[in-house]
Amino acid sequence: MVIGCPWCGARFDAVMDSPAGNRIYTEDCPVCCQPIEFCITTDACNNLTRITVRRENE
């Protein structure tokens, strides 16, 4: 999945595993190395419904 960094605007491929339920995790941008918070939302069948990225601690 292509993600846009909320810090520098760089676009990069982010690998998402199959999450079990909703979760939040942090990954550094491969370009500017700033922390990006990924918020993953799934439905009752654990199908991915939404991914939100934002600056960590925002």
C-alpha cells in the first residue's frame, strides 16, 4: 500500500500484515526518518476497512 509521509510528503510502499482487530503502531518514514503513527481499522471479519497515518503524538 502506498502511504504519504505526514512529515515530508514522500510516498512509499508500506507493508501491512493481516491485523487481528483494530490497532495502532509506529513506523519511521524511510526518507526523513520521522515517526509515523498508523491507525488500522478492521470490521468484525478482520477485513481492513481504513488506514489513517499521522505524525506521532499529534
